[in-house]
Amino acid sequence: MTAPYYLAACCAATVAVAVRLPGWRRDPGTRPMTSAMAGFAIFAILRIRGVLDFIGDTAPGHNLGALASELVAIATSRLLCVHVAGQAWGRRDLVPWIGAAAAIAALGVVGSFAASDAPTTPTRLIGDLGGWAQAYATIGGSVTVIANGTVLGTVLYAARHGWAGFARTDRIALSLLGVAAVFGIIWGANRIVRIWVPAVYGFSSRVTLSLGVATVFAYSAYAILNYWLTARRDRRVRRQQEGAQYGWQES
């Protein structure tokens, strides 16, 4: 039974969204990660077998629930990259390029899905159908690896160049982000290896499930702590500004 695991992941991501939601209007910089957590919650729901079966019974074709979850995963990957581009790099000019790359990946997923046997053949894993279905799984796995690799590279760069100057809570947040990215990389790479090199495929379905759930939990923990740290800094800045305005200093 995979449903309890995915439900737990959905709950963790939903809690992160609820915690971060008050900052949506006040601080637009929090929106990408908040939206990413919503994406994780939707993705987890769409991976529950009962939900997939319901969509399969009511939709005009097969495996449309799996396709929807893949597109949500691509959108979530885009939001993770936007988060690090804006918060870590200060490069909001990269956001359109990240969006364009995600759109290309989404088109590739939809196109390979349509060209494969997936719309007419019920299956638990689309990549197992071979042919274009392998391209479908490869694109999805590659997007996951690239997005999480970008996050991990950012974490390692920040740790190398500023770890000593970080407060303990910042180090914890950075560590959580790095752990989440590592889980995500292994999760995405596992999908690719499973399709193209089945002879060396060493992860059982339960381990694969655990990797996915662990990724969501780690990102949820980071998202909550990151928002709390950001809100605390904002309050400190406002107090300092008010102190300068009224001629007193924060002690």
C-alpha cells in the first residue's frame, strides 16, 4: 500500500504551504517555494493508486493521471530553480529562461506520451512500455535530476564560500535543502537507470517510493524553516528602519 506514504508527503507539503501562505502578499520572493510546495502536494495526491485508477476510469484515455503528475513535477522543478535563482543568485532575469526550458520539457513529455502506447495501454509504469514511453520517462527523470542538481550546486557553493559566516539556523536550513536535493537527484536518476539499464537496477519499488517521499519531507522542512528565517529577518529590518526614523536604536 503506497497511499499512506503519499498522503503523508501531501500533508507535509500542505503544512509548508499553510505556514508560508501569510507571506504571499507581503513578500513576493516567497512565492516560488510556496508554489513548489503546493506542487509537491498535488504530485503526491496524483501518485496514489486509487486516484490514478479513478482518473483512468473517468478519463477518455489511459494513464492521463500519470501524465498530469509528470507535468506537475516539471512545474515544481521549474519553481525550485526560480527559488534558487531569485533568493540565492539574485538573478530574476533568468526566470524567463527557466520557464522556457520547463515548457520545452513539458512539450517533450506530452509529445512522447502521445506517440507512445500509453494512451491506449493500461500500465503501472509508463516507461516499461518501451519506445516513446522510454523517452517520456527519460525526460521526466532528467528534469528532476537537473532541477535538484541546480539546487545542490547552489547549496555547495554557498557552503564553500560562506558557511563560517552563517548562523546555526541558516546552516540547518541549508543542510535540509542539500539533503532534499540529494534525495531528488537519486530519485530522478533511478527512473532513468531503471528504463535504460535494467540489469543494474538495484532499487526496489519500496525504496523508490521512500526516496520520493523523503524528498518531499526534506523540502517541506526546508520551506518551513526558510520562511521562518526570512520573516524574522524582515521583522528585524523593519525594527531597525523604525528605529532610524524615530531616533532610537535596537538593543
